[in-house]
Amino acid sequence: MEKKIRITLVKSTIGQKQPVRATVRSLGLGKLHSVVEHSASPAILGMVRAVSHLVETEELD
């Protein structure tokens, strides 16, 4: 069974560069405090690392 992570957008993308905003949108996050759950694949973890200054993550069992 693969691990899942919960990602929450905690800072606004206003003032961020376009690639950062596109990464946040591709994770499925729109408005502030929106939450999504994804499997912890290398692609998703890389995107989370790129926007780590804007999001909070937690592992799910």
C-alpha cells in the first residue's frame, strides 16, 4: 500500500513567479487553506519540495 500525504496551502501565491504558481495549481490547490491528498510518488514529492515555502504537508496512514 502506498503512502499518502495531505497538502495544505498556507501562504498566498500572490507575488510568486509563474512556475511556482503553476506548480501549486497542478497540485490541485486553489484558494488559501485548500487541502488535497495525493499518493507520495516521487513526482508529487518533487512538486511539494519546490513550493515548500507555501504549503504544509503531513503523512497519512
